Amino acid sequence: MMMNTARSRHRRTSVLLLGMAWLVLAAGAGAQERRSPREMGVIVGVLPPGPGNAITDVAGVRVGQVTIVEGDSVNTGVTVILPHGQNVFQRKVPAAIVVGNGFGKLVGFTQVQELGELESPVVLSCTLCVPRVADAVLTYLLGLPGNENVRSANAVVGETNDGFLNDIRARPVRESHVLQAIADARGGPVEQGSVGAGRGTSAFGWKGGIGTSSRKLPEALGGWTVGVLVQSNYGGVLQVAGAPVGRELGRYYLRGLVEGGGPDGVDESPDGSIMIVVATDAPLEHRNLERLARRALSGVARTGSSMSNGSGDYVIAFSTVPVAARDSVPPLGNDAVSPLFQAVIEATEESVYNSIFLATTVRGHRGTRTALPLDSTEVVLRRYGVIREGGRAR
């Protein structure tokens, strides 16, 4: 009996010490001063952002996130995007999905492409968690008032592989996490960096994460808003507004080869994935939403990605104008969409930068992924004229 009591005390002490150690690590990561490129004076593109510079600048769009951290082994989470606050199955919205490189797992792809409609939240998580997340989305949809007789529902779930920082084989995302993220979905500010589905991701050899941005067209061009949210987990040669940050900081794909080394000198993999969610209040139908989604990939290319063989690069685009409103709200014609193309490229590019600049260092399952060093990065940006003396973000 005394032996069992001693063991119990030892276990409680061990758990307490581990918990205290984790709190110290978490506090250290949270204490890192992170700034977005815009806060540093980097202006991406020519169009102004919406008031929050987030996907939620598109009226009605909501974002919810749950971050899952268990010691040093589990770093993952869930990020949910809702097109509006009503029953999305009953109030479907036009949508399209585009594949840049298909090394990934995206549930619900074929029905969206076939019907041009979205009838569920868009949920992002980790690769091996996708089946459980999709099942949780079905639980949510089938439980909504008015869906009592629904016998088929198309859950849309995307992923990136966070297996370096996360014990992905444990499949730690549970139904309760997904339902909580949906319940917490709100408009307004969106937390970015090492949160939600971006908790365990990496980008260009540094810590990646969740990033978002928006662009607002002038009233003369319709006044439409385009918002983007990304889950960055890919590589290449990082560029920021044209400045070769990855090259200057000595961390990029093929570095060993171009600097005279052999094949073993390739020190940064271009593989990984990026999930991109595009929302707009412009009345677009499936075909032009697909065209809009394709332009988002140009924004990814601007950041230094070549969409490598081992990368899953997907874009999910939707309009918040419901399918049921087609008769009363005529869709935009082809001649009106070029400004939207510019908007989505700029918003996607800035979303990626935000996901990296705002991410904090995370210690995980197989090692530590450090945050992009902002002081060194700022030196590079100034050297290449991306930040001008006295220049401030708009």
C-alpha cells in the first residue's frame, strides 16, 4: 500500500514538473516579438486591404480554431472557415477547387467540382486526421435543425502534413475539437501563426502556420472584397515582395548544389503542402471561381514555391452570394473579373508572409522548428529596397 502511494506521488510530481516545463517553453515561444510584414513597412501589391486584412473582411465569413498541444509530442489543430452563420447545407454557396500539385488528401473535391457548390464548412487539419475530421463535420451537419432527413452531405476537409512537430500517427484530433472550432467561429480578427491547423507546420525551413489577408477593390471596379486564408507547410526559395530572403539568410532549396556542394548538400526540401481558402462577396459562379482560384497559385509562386513533386497545393474558392440568389443577383461577366484576379494574387502572397512572420518557434515530436528571424529578415528587406526609410504600412 505504501509502495502504491509512493508511486502515485511520483506520478503526480512527474506530471506537475512536465506541465511546469511546458508552461516555461510555451511562455518563451509566446514571448517572441512577432510582426507582420505590413507592420514592418512591407506593402504587397497595389490594392488596399480590408479593415482587418483578413478573410473575415468578406461579410459573413467566420473563422474558428482549436490548437492542440500535448507536451512536446503533439502540435496540431483545426481551422474552420464558414461562408456565413446560417445552415450552409440548406444555404449553399457557389464554389470551386483547383489543384496546383495533387500530393495531398482533400475530402469532398469531386462533388464541389461537379455541382459547383459548397454545402459544408471548410476544415483544415493534419494529414492522418482527415477521416476523423470529416466524420466530425458530418456530425455537425446532420445535427443542424432542418437537416433531420439529410442522407448525403459533402464534407470538405483539407490537410498538410505536420509530422515533424506533431506525433501524427497518434491522430490526436477528436470530434470535440472540430465541433468546438465550428462553435467558436466568428468574424473579426483572425489569430495567425502557430495556431489551429498551423500549429505544427513548417515553411521554407522555418516555422509556418496560419496566415490571412484581404483586398478591397475600388468602388469603380465594384467594391468587392477578396479574402484569403492559408495553411503554409511547404518549401522552396523564400522571397518576400521580391527580396531573396531565403538566399540571403542561407536557407533554401538546392543551396548545397548551387553553392558547389554535392547532392548531399541539398539542405532544404521543397516538399510539403499549402491549403488556400479564398472567399469573395463578388457574385461569381463556379467557372469564374475556378479561374479566381487558379490565380491564387500565382501568389504562392511569388513567395518562392515551385509546387514540387511532394507538395499538395490546393485552392478552395467560394462566393458568399448564395446559390439560391442566382435569379436575383446576376453573376459577374468575364470582363469584370481581372481586378479580382489581381486581388487574390496579392492577398494570397501576403497571407503566406503573415503565416511565417507571425509564427513562433515550436518544439515538437522530432525536433524544433524555429521562427523566421525578423531582425535579420528586416536587414535583407531594407537592403533590397522593400522597406524604405521612413516608410510605414498603410
